[in-house]
Amino acid sequence: MSATTAGALRVPLDELAGRIRAALRGLGLAEAHVQAMARVIAAGQRDACQSHGIYRVLTCARTVRAGKVDLHAEPVVEADGSAVVRVDARHAFSPLAFERGLPMLAEVTRRHGVGALAIRHCFHFSALWPEIEMITAHGLAALAMTPSHAWVAPAGGHKPVFGTNPIAFGWPRPGPTPLVFDFATSAIARGDLELHRRTGTPLPPDCGVDAAGHPSTDPVAVASGAMRAFGGHKGSALAMMVELMAGALIGDWTSRESLDFDAGAGAAPCHGELILAFDPVRLGGADSVDGQRRAEDMFDAITAQGARLPSQRRFEARERSLREGVTVPAGLYREMLAMAGGVA
Amino acid sequence: MSATTAGALRVPLDELAGRIRAALRGLGLAEAHVQAMARVIAAGQRDACQSHGIYRVLTCARTVRAGKVDLHAEPVVEADGSAVVRVDARHAFSPLAFERGLPMLAEVTRRHGVGALAIRHCFHFSALWPEIEMITAHGLAALAMTPSHAWVAPAGGHKPVFGTNPIAFGWPRPGPTPLVFDFATSAIARGDLELHRRTGTPLPPDCGVDAAGHPSTDPVAVASGAMRAFGGHKGSALAMMVELMAGALIGDWTSRESLDFDAGAGAAPCHGELILAFDPVRLGGADSVDGQRRAEDMFDAITAQGARLPSQRRFEARERSLREGVTVPAGLYREMLAMAGGVA
């Protein structure tokens, strides 16, 4: 560990991962959960995704304290020879459920050309891109989505119905990193709203409405009113699709049910997740090599005009972290180290 | 036929469909293509989608005149027992290819839980919602996407790479109409840009840039520069996903290749389409009935606050058309009637 700019430390990735595991063990989690959760949290911090890095250890601690998450449940994987793999997370955190379902998802996708992994009954705190990258590593394309807590109003309305409902997509590329995007269908992330609320700074315009339905940039008013979807009625439609595909379709909760279940505890949302995978070899047939070349030509046409590919900044942060150590906020890091002693 | 407000006629749906078929026959199309194309065009006009109604007969005529579309090719359906159905449209228009692939898509989706229909080498002029509704009629959910011509710059860039790349989704509901949305990932539809160009009216802000990359509301400048995606970098990421999923993944062209192939003819774009279908019974298992109920509860929470569901206006127009006849612009209608005599 070494000090860097004011309030930040630089920690080798292995050391950081070990500290994260120790903190999670302090919460009383079973070792399989500790390992899977630490992988996605360390990856988030490594890639400078502050909202999905070691900050999430605190989210997990709050969720554990709320008392509804199962700390030991082993996920149950069901596969019936179809293109669908169902995993019941049994009210534990989601990363282990994903890891347990992944090998079977890759297998059915290769066999059938398309595969679906339906995870149910999980507490979800992670970004979706670590999962997407684990699928593209198999040479498959992937599309994932999950509800959250109902904080977002539908276009034309002013009462929360949808979650921040992220959608993530990945495309396998030659070289070390795939093409990946992962974004909330809300105009801003919930974490950003919280940050504005804590610091008392106004939100950007068009992010939300107050409880009376009037547009507002006051984070306190929006938190008790409703957030908006990005991109007007189109983003709202996508947020609805996430509720239907990763909720109703797989027989799990919508964001409204998840928020009701939370009952003010401020825990991670509890619901399902849908992950689709696609085999370019099966879908493209004899033209799949051309397809890979076409994708690279398009990426070149984007970067040649000075535009960035999604996740490009994240991959640059990753390279830096692997070379120089991971930058972590000092206060948050100390808070996490203290957790290794056991949950308060 | 009866006159209605200035410049509009009201025509019974059956009569309108017959007139559309006659005009398409005048283009020299094989009868199977005439039937499939007339179904989607009549449906568009019935639902008051002016840009995808009888106006599209003129698009088809222009495409025929450009000389690259095959007027007679019978689509070739390939199914190998996997979840993927591939249809080679053989450079004919797309609606027949979709109709020929649909029964097999429904079958593999029921068998495997998830299915993919990859249509390749088609000239594409239709909205996606008619296809989506044909899938939801089977009790399946559906997600469809297709590239177009490269008119849209990536976020952070100013040169066209993506098409207007529509995404459409459908969810089966009890009652006569499903939940459906269908939108371009560009900030405005290409047809709207053309309309602004013809009438010399400025575009809304944030729809495009001129050839030097400066934001512009001048439709002529944007047509020779680039359109923008909706919703900033998120919409841009989705537009890219469409190129990858409905282009590179299925081994067919991207929007850039389609525009190159068009070589200024102004014909309908030529590329592929990807349609995914999902069986709620297979994905939701014992909870699929609960899933249907959850979806309806969410729709109620949206409409109860005065917000509209996607396609609600379209379904209202449909009801009106079935009751009172379809409203059609008189000038366009006469132009179409004249086509029945043969292509000029």
C-alpha cells in the first residue's frame, strides 16, 4: 500500500482482493459467496468504477444487517436440455449464482446458438459488466438486464414504477478486452442521486420530479418524488422491458415488489436477472469470421473520428491498476479494513 | 371510400389492402411478396403510422426502380434443430422472409424456451411492430432489431456510422392487443428529417451535426453531416448493439455497407434482421401465471397515474380504422392507385 493524491491510497490488486474477502468474511458470509463477491468488487475498484468498487462492501454490510439475505445458501442450478438455465439463488447475493450458472449457460449457448440464464431470488448489488466479460471470454455475445428498486417514473407519469434497471451488452473481440457497455436506464444512477443528496448539490436538469410531479433539480425532492428514465419515452420503454424480461418473464419480482420487500431497510434489491448469450459461430454460420471483421471495421470507424468505445476509460483504468496498483479512497478503505473484525 | 377532413379520405381496410396489393403487383412483384408486403403496409396505415403506411409503397417503387431487389425470390428457411432459425431472403423484400420463418421460430422457442430468427440479405422497409405482434399472438415475448443506412454518428463523433437502427419489443397480454414498443435509436426518425428538409423547417435541438461536426438544426446541413442517437452515449451504445447483433452476429451487413451498396439510389436498405422470442412458460416455470399478473399490475400502475403505455395511441387508431375506415392522405392515395397500372 502507498499513499497517492490526498485521501487516496494505491494498493496492489491481490492485496485489495484479500482485504475485500476479509471484510466479507467479517459479515459472516460463506466462503463460496466471499470469493464470488470479492471478484466483482475488486474488479469494480480495479476499473475505477467507484460506485461498484469497495463502496459496495458497505452496501453488502447494510444488506446483511437488514437480516433478509441468506449468508450461506448454495444456488440451485436447473437445466433441462433446453436453451434456458434457471438458477435459484435462494435469497443469497447474486455473484455466486451467476458463477454457478455460467458454465451451463456457455454450454447450452454453444449447443443451441442462443441461451438464457434466469437467476431468481437474488440480492443484487453488482455492476453487470463483470458478468458480461465472463461470457465474452467464452467467445459469446451477451445481453443482461435486471430490475432494482422502484425509483423511476414512466414517461408521462410522476410516480415511481421502474427501477434504475441497467442493461449491459458485450461482444467478444480479439485481444485482451471485449466491447462492453453497461448503463442504468434512469437519467442518472441512484448512487449519483445519493451523492448529490449528501453534498447538497443540485441535479442536472431532467433527472427527476418532486412528489407533486413537478420537474426538480433538488436531490431531496427527487428522492421523495421520482427519478426519470434517460432519453424520454424511449428510455422509459426500455426500463419497462427490463421489468418484463428480468421480472415477469422469469417469474420473479418487479422493482415495486423489491422495494416493498425492502420496507425502508436500504438493503440491496431482491429480484431476478436475465442474461442472454449468443454464439456468433452458430448465428453467423460460414460468415461468422466476416462478422468479426465487420465489427472491428465499425469500431475503427468510431475511434478514427476521435470518439471513444464504451468502457474504453474503464479498460485504461484497469491497465493502470494492474501496472501501478489500484487507487482506493483512504477513508472508505479504512472503514472496510475495520469490518474484517466482524459485523457491528 | 369517403371524403373526410381536407385532403384525407376514409377507406375500408379491406378495400385499402386490395388497392395496396394492386399497386405492388404493378411493380412486378411475385404474388407471395405482394401479399406479405401489403399486410404490413395496410397495418401501418390502419394504425395511423403515416411513415409506415401507404407512403412505403412509394419507397418500395423506388427500391424496385433501383434494380437491385429480387421481385420473385422465395426465401430459404434453414433450421437445424437448434434454437436458431436462419432465413436467406435472397435479396428480396423482408416481409415474406419473416412470414416464412415465423412458424419455425415459434416452434423452436416453445421447444428451447428462447429462439432466434436471423433474416439475411433482405431489403427492409417496414416497421418492426407488425412482426412483434405476429409473435406475441403466439403467446411469446419478442425483441427485434435491424440496421438501416449509416446516417447516425456515434456519441462523441460527427461522422455517420450507425443506421437509425430500430429496436422493438413485445409482451403478450390477455385481450386483443399486446404491449409493444418500436423506436428508432436515432434522435429523430429519418422520415422526419426528410419531412423537415422538404418543408424547410428547423429540426428540434440535439438531432444532428453539420459536415464540420457542429450542432445544427438545419435539416439540409444535418442530412449532409450526421444525425445523432437519442439519449446521448446510452442511445449510441444501443445503436452500436443493433449493428453487432443484427449485422456482425448473423454475418450480414452493417449500415455502412448497406449505404455503400445503395450508392445514392435512395432505395430501402439491404441487410439483416434479428428477432428473438421468449416463452414465458419455459422461462417462468411454475411462476409464469404470476408473471403475467405482475406485468398487468405494472401496466395498471402506469396508466393509473395518467401515463400512456407504448403503442396505446396506435391501438386507438386501429380501433377507429376498423370501425370507421382507414384515413389516408388523398394525394398519396391517388399516386398509389395510379401505380396499379404498372411501374413507370
